[in-house]
Amino acid sequence: AQPIDRKTDPGSHRSPTVRSVSAVYTLLLGSCAASRLSFLLGSSSELQIGSQQMMQAALCDGGAAALPCRSANARHLALANARLRPNRRQQRAFLCHPASLQRRASGIAAATTSGKAGSGGEKDLEVLHEQLLQQIEERKKLQKTLAEKHGGKSSAGQDPEAAAPKAVSQPRSAPQPQAAAPTAAASPPPAPVPPPPQPQQSAPQQQQQPSQPQVEVVPEPPLAGDNVMNVVFVGAECAPWSKTGGLGDVMGALPKAMARRGHRVMVVAPRYANYEEGWDTSVRIQINAGGSLVEVGYFHGYLDGVDYVFVDHPAYHHVAHDLYAGSGPEIQFRCALLCKAALEAVWCVPCGGVPYGDSVVFVANDWHTALLPVYLQAHYRDYDKMTYARAVSVIHNIAHQGRAPMVEIGTLEIPDSYTHLFYLDDPVGGVHMNVFKAGLILAHRIVAVSHGYAWECQTQDGGWGLDHILREHSWKLRGIVNGIDTTDWSPHCDRFLTSDGYRQYDMSTLQEGKAACKAALQRELGLPEDPNIPLLGFIGRLDYQKGVDIIRDSFDWLMSSGVQLVLLGSGREDLENSLREMEHSRGDQCRAWVGFNVSIAHRITAGCDILLMPSRFEPCGLNQLYAMAYGTVPVVHAVGGLRDTVSPFNPHENTGLGWTFDHVDGGAFRTAVHDALFTYREYRDSFRSIQLRGMDQDLTWDKAAQQYEEVLVAAKYQW
């Protein structure tokens, strides 16, 4: 701050009080600096006298108008003094260097001279300036003399700033550093000079000075390193807000793992209901979908390092309880609207104040978002828009492909030059429009949710009519096994195992914890409590894929084997009725929960000894991963991801994670279950070792996230 020149300053109309306070503040700052230099130069008497002269001149210039503001000036002065002496221990060597003192003295003299212009004190300030320069020259001579006295230089190769502390510690007339601030703030008479520090006390400071720069903590780089990128996951469901199967779990867990690796991650999903975590961004845009112009809104939430963006439109609200309800054209409309809204979200939604922009990699999950790669290429990249954006298509279940009559392609806003990509004529569906086919062709990379499933999709039996497309594009196809979210699925922190007799456990407490959960599950479901009877479980959709009919056909054999059976699921009406009949016929051994309950699913996984998964095909499967993490041994059909994740038990080498069977029929299924029951009853130690091996695996999403990152990088650099 500088005082106002009444002759030249256009703001001279301000009151004398304001002008006086400005002048006092400026000169007090100069006085504070001079007092600080008095400590550094070791000649306190002349400089403190100069400080008093500056204070008196300032008060005389301000007059009585400045007196009411003295308390405020004191606060400003204390703040200014604090700014003049930051990090005293680290910067003392720099402040004591003669060149530094000369620069500071020149700056202070220039500031105080300009602040006192026209007040009659210019001559005194010039005298003070000359005294400061004289003291600096004397200080240089003294430092040179002391250096020669102690053997020339203080140490070989040491610069003058590092050697300065030794010179400061020599006997001289100087106050302690603590006294400098109050002396300058209140400007009292000079305080008595305390005894100087002993020379040997300066040695530790001199030794510590060179190591100061090494103390700086450098933050660790992101785990992804140079591969950090913007990633946008798009899906029709996302746990915990919307879920019908494994797709929702993947959308809820994989983005968090990618964010932990340092990527900026967004998830785009429909807003089926009012989500507490999603806040209205007030962003509304119009999108051409279904042959008309519709308006969508965006809701945003930030959780676990991930931006969750929910697309709001009335078409999503009425299917909150059945996500895939409605006719074929209605489902196609919702899917097309989601894809277009996701492409615009990277520009329209200011996540954290900064949109993602076009340098992104979209991850389109399953056929519901297969139109995203098509729209990206046909509506943007062909017009030199979003040229740095890429799209990766993830196959969760190739049996669902978005098939429809070719005449419906007119409602999807597809250019004529791209319609041939949707055409498919195969023995399964005849001539039809296939949305998944076009998305796979135009995607920069393709991911299947397991290695085995990536191979099966290229076979005539497992490709569901698209096997030739995947064989043709096998160069960009890779299988990656899913992981599990250990914050929700881990026996040592499962929130559903904290009441009703259930108990959290880990590998060290497996026997006690598993027994407690088994007894609690039997008690909760009304089964006889027996720690020795094998308890079998099934969790999944009741449809042809999951093979629950194989369990139904083997029900009498299971009951005669002396086991208890617990089933949880919903789906086909005939299979739901079969579960009810099974419970009604053998209520003392079987319990069927028709529907889905998250708490019961966790408790069945923890309380059962064996989990049954006779799936006819399984892209990856998550229930077998959950089971192994909880010490529950799986019996699975060796297909898809089940083959990749469950290695068969070898009793001779005591290896393996469970039991498998190769053919989908009741005989092979019963043989595998018989072997598991025999080992459980007769070789409990071997069964326990299988449980421990399953719990000891790294089943987290972090491993899968690293592999996904490799795919995204490959897509990023593909032109």
C-alpha cells in the first residue's frame, strides 16, 4: 500500500483519515523490516532508533486522525512481520547472506522513501539507508575475516549461503529471534541484549541445512502411470441402484477399481427412480430418438472416486421394478436414448466443474449399449467430431442381442451407409436386425467376461449366430474374468453377518465362524440345526441357462443322500412352482425362497457348505467367486467362466477349488455332488483345505481392472 499524493492522485477526495492510515501502514511495514534487519545485522541500536524515527514521523503526518486506527494498524503490522519471517530455521542462512541483505535493504529504502514523499522525513530515511549500506559492508568484511580465521572456507564446496549460519553464531550484539516480532510490532525502547549463543550450538544447524531439500514429500504417481485416461462406463443397470444380474454388479464395482488406479471414471445409467445420491444438475438437452425430439435431464453423484451420471426421462420411470419390461420398440427406444445421452454427457455434465470432453474411452456393456459405437462413428467421428474418443464393447451374455425386424431400423436414426451392418440371416432368427452385431463390428476393442467365454462365443454352439463375426474380429477380442467387490462380499466385514446369530470370520476363524453361520441359517429358515449334515445351496435366476431344472430332476436323489437344500431365486413361473413343491414335499430338508433378498443371499453364501451351479452356459459367473471367498465349495458345470475360476479337486495332489462336471445332464451332476459329499463326510481335512484355498485367492476387481486398462490403452491408440 502506498500513500496518496494529493496533487496527482485522482482519489485525493478521500478523507484525511483514510490517507493517514495508508501512510502509517506503509511506514510501519518499513519499520518492521528495519527492526528485522537489526537482528540480522547485529547492530540493533541504530536501526531501532531509525524505526522509532519512522514511527514518530508517521504519527505526525497522520495526526490525530490516525490515532483511532492504531489497534487495527497493530494487527496489520503483526501480519506483515509474520510474512517477513517465514520458516525462520530454514531461511536464516539465506537472510544472513550479504547479497540478500543488500537487496532487502534497497527494497525497504525504496518503499519507505516513496511512502514518506512530501512529508519532510526524506532526509532521515536517506541517512538510514546509508547506515544500512555501511553496516552491510562491515558485515562482509567481518564474515571474510572470520572465514580466514577458521581456515578459509567453512567446508569444501559449500556455498556462502550454507556457510552463513556459522558466521551468525559468532558473538555479537543481537537479540534473540523471539524478541524481534514484538519489538517491531509495538516499537518499545530497545530491550536488553541477551547473551549470544555458544559457537558449538551452530554446528547442528550447519549440518542440517544441506539436507532440508531432501525432506520434501513427493506424491506417488497414479498406479496407471502414463496410461491415465478418462473412462465412461455405460450400462442399462448399475448396482446398488438397479440390478437384475451380474451386469449390475460389474457396473457397480469395476469403475471403482479403475478409479483406484488413477483414472477419471464416469458411469452413465438410467434413472429409474429417485436416487438419494443423485442430484439434479439442471442440465437439460434435446435428443432425436424414436423419430421425435425428446428432452433428457442429468442427475449426478460422486461416490468412491467415480462420477455417477443418471439419465432422466419418463420412459425409465415406469420400468423401475422390471428394467426390461415393455415391447421390443419400447426397449429399443430406451437403449438408443441411453447411448445418445451418454455421448452427450461428456460435454454437457460438468462433473466437478470440468466436463470429460472428447478424449475418452466409452465402455459399452452388453447389447443394451451396442448402439453407442455405431452412433459414435456415424454421428460424430465421420464429421470430425470426437476424433479422440474410442468405444469398447463388453459381452456379458451373447444370447441377448437386441434382435428385431429390419423395418424397425428406421426409428434408430441410422445412416443408410450403416444399415448393412445390422443385417443378419442365421438359422436361429432368420433375417432380422441385430443391434449387437453392428456394435461389435464398430467397436475398437471387444471384451468377454472370461477367457473360456471368449472362446465359446467363437463356436457355433456358443456364438448364437454371431460366432462368424467374432471369429472375423478375434484380433480385437480378449477375455477378462470378473472380480468381486470385497467391500460388499467379504466374510470378515459382511454387514449381514452381524446379527441373528451370524458371525463374521476369516481364514483363521473359518471353522468357528462357518459353524455359527450354518446354525444361524438353519435356525432362520426353520431347518433342523445339525452341524454334521451337509447344507447345499443355490442362488440364481430360475431359467433354462442356470440349470435349476437339473436340481429339480435330481431332488429325490439329493433328499435320499441325507442333505439339506436351500434355494433362492425368481424367474420362470413353472420353475418357481417347482421350488414351492420341493419345499412342500420335504419341509424338514428343503427351503425355497421364491424372489430375491440381498440379506438372504449373503447368509446362504456364508452358511452353506456346498454351492450348486449347474449352468448350461455361464459367461463368467459371480456366485462361485462369492462362495469361494466365504469358504463355500462350488460344484459347477465346466463351462465359460466356471471353467476358468473353479479348478477340479485332485485328491492325490490335494489341489483344486471344487468339483466340476463336463456334460449337462442329471447323471454327471449327481456324480460330482456325490464326490463332494463323500469328501465332506469322510475326509474333512481335505474339504477344509479346499475351503482355505478358495479363500486365499485374490478375487478382487483390482486384478481385472489392470487387464481392462490394457484393453483401453490398445483402443486409445487405435485409429
